[in-house]
Amino acid sequence: MAYPVFLFMVKYEQKIGIKSLAPADRPREKLILNGRRHLSDAELIAILISSGNQTETSVEVSQRILLNYGNDLDLLAKASFQELILFKGIGEAKALSIIAALELGRRRKEKPHEEFPQIHSSNDAFDLLRPVMADLDHEEFWMLILNKANFVICKHMISKGGQASTTVDPKIIFEKAIAMKAAYLILAHNHPSGNCKPSKEDIEVTKKLVEAGLLLDTPVLDHLIITNKKFYSMADEEII
């Protein structure tokens, strides 16, 4: 007796992995190409957890986690380690990465931000730099990074040296300036001796930095030499 032959059609769903997506759709590549603000919350979390599971990409896992907390990052930030590891695809390392990242974000909100002023004169720059450069027994080279309205974006130490000099690398100065989207720079270094008169080397270095700033469309507005109680402005003295 012949038995009837039954044909079973089995449908397989092919899993789409992150690597099979276009570079612009992969979270890491998207961040590099477009910047952090172009990523969704799920894409940012996907970078933290790095990989998905057997049936979901890292983005899909992240979307599922967010959905569980009403797409509310504040609620997700309160999730415990024990809660997070219950999600399929989230092991101990991934749960800890999520918790650590959200805790850093919380601390960032709590930390008071330093208010930087608008610079109108060399005196304003001196008042801002004096607290970090006075009373030093060695030389330090600093810069103020300004936006187009002359508000200070940040103050940054370039180098630290001995009692008589410190090394100044133009590449470090302008790499930082470009990274911070600087419109203008104010340079400064201190003289532990108390004599704020510039040396020949100070003037030569300043002129080179001014030339470099003009080429890179990031003008150097001034170079201050600071002591405990007074300062010398190369802009005021028309050296720049």
C-alpha cells in the first residue's frame, strides 16, 4: 500500500544583521558620519550593548527595552541590574554598560557648569586665567577658546614646563581649536620670576602662532604673559 506523500512548505525568516545594513543605518557608522545628535535613543543604546541576539539586531533589542519603559530614559535609568538581565540578549556586561552610561548622564546633569564670560579686553582674559596661573613655580601655557561673539567656550592647558620655559606645539593648539569649533583664540603663559616682559622667544613664537591662526581662519587675538599680580598683553602693546 502506497502512502500519500505530503509536502511541507517551511518558511524561514532570514535574520538581518547590523553588518548587512547600509553604513548610514549602522549606529556606530552613523555616529561617525553624522554625529551623536542624529542617532535615536535606541541607536545610542545599541552602541552600548554592541550586539543583538539570535533573532534581533542590537537596535531591535534596544527598541524593545525602551518600549518596556515607555520610551522614557529617566525610567530606564532607574532600572536595576536584575531587571535588565531579564531581557533576551542582555547579559551582565551589557546590563552594566547601560547602567553605567545612564549614571554618567545623571551625574553630568547634577554637576554645576562653569559659566564663562564674554571677553571685552585683555583685563577680562587676565581675570579668567589668573586663578589657574598665579602662584605657580613653573611655566604653563594656556589658551582661551572663544566663539564668534567672544564668549569663552573653554580654557585649556597646552603644556607644562620648568621654571624658565615650556614647550609650545602649534599642532596641539590648533587641533584643539578646530575640535572645539573656535572662532578666536587668546593665548597665555606665566613667568614664575615675576617679570612679565616678553622674551625674544616669546615674541617669535607668538608671531608664528598668529600666522598659523590666520591660515586656519582662527585668529589669535592676544597673548598674555601673566605673573601673580600683573600681566603683559601683546595685543595692547601692538606686537600682534
